[in-house]
Amino acid sequence: MPLPWLDAEPVEFPATHTALDDPNGLLAAGGALTADWLETAYRHGIFPWFEEGQPILWWTPDPRLVLWPEQLHLSRSLRKSLRQTACHFSMDTAFAEVMTACAEPRDDYGGTWITLDMQQAYEELHQRGLAHSLEVWDGKELVGGLYGIAIGRAFFGESMFSRQTDASKMALARLVKQLQRWGFELIDCQVSSQHLLSLGAQEVSRELFEGKLAHLTRAEGRSGFWRLDADLIQCDDAI
């Protein structure tokens, strides 16, 4: 079956059940990398993932990796890091810098797919109050963080980075605690990795995932730029 090619207009995706099994979840190519396309995609459980020089590729894998906030697992070593760290945390104070850091080449796979066009599109979503970052600071140095999309009470994690031991894990732990306070019920992790599985993420069917999204993305969310609760800025507890 040929892969559907999407025109720039209208913003419209094929039914997700038509996605390929191999590669798992590849749904379509083309369209446009704009805030409107991205917002529509995430509402339907679809995300872009492609490398420089490729067309825009849209994905909806089955199974899907998700993290229910109440099931976050913190290892003993991570709890120790959280108790002893001198770092502090913020939200939406350095979104562009977090994306740039996530785009830096790594030894393992990841990061290089965050093209300049993608950074610009997500920056537009950030200005709309839909894309958010959580930053980890050692003094004035940005040492870790993550970014993603929030629609209703669902958060779609995109990428994270770490320049100090456990910095990205600490960022996720802080994000989860804040999202729990705000009533978020699901964090989308897209595809499986040992790193995320070790933190409590689990695989669910596309059908279950989309059923949850249909409810959560229609729920009242938090608009505008985000700020951490005052007691979460410093990290002197085990969360």
C-alpha cells in the first residue's frame, strides 16, 4: 500500500488505523510543519519524526508508550540525587535553549531529527501556550531539561537532554509532580525505550491511547506560559 502524501492544505490526516505495521506507525508524508498541523496531529495522537533531507513523516505507533503520572518510578539512586542536588528548576523560561540542547548530536540515537524548521514550528506552539519546557539549572548554567506539548489534560513528551548525571530524570520527576497537581492524567512517551520503561512508562494499544486522548484533549487545560509552584523550584526532598 503506498504511503499517503498530504497537501499543505487542508490540515487533514488519514485514519490512524491505516498506519503501516512496518515501519510501525508510519501514517503519511507531506503536509506542513506549522503550528496548525502540529496541534491537529497531537490531538489525534500523531507526531512528526524525520531526519534532515527527508519529507515530513507522520507517525502513530501501536503499541504506544505512555506514563500515567501516578506510576512514575524513582530509583533509589535518583531519589538520592533529588535529595542532594544543588540544582533548581523552572518552566517556560528557556524554551528555545532547551530545544537547541535536545537537538545536539548524541552518542545514542536521538536529537538529530530536531531540525531548524521543527524548532521554529514548536516555538510558534510555545508562543500559543501549547508547547512547554522544564529547565534544570546549576546556578546560571542550563544542565538539563525537556519539552513537549500540552492539550487539555494530556502532555505529549518530545525530547529531553542532560549535561549532568540524572538531570533529565530530575526534570521529568519535577514535571510529573507539577502535572499531577494540575490534574493531568497522561504523558505520551511515543515509542518504547529502556530509559522510559525504567521510570514506569508502559505500552498500551493505539485504541486505548486514542480513547484516552478523545476525553483528555477536550478537558479544560492550562493556557499561556507555565510556572512551577514555588515549593517545586528548589529540590531538597525525595519527591
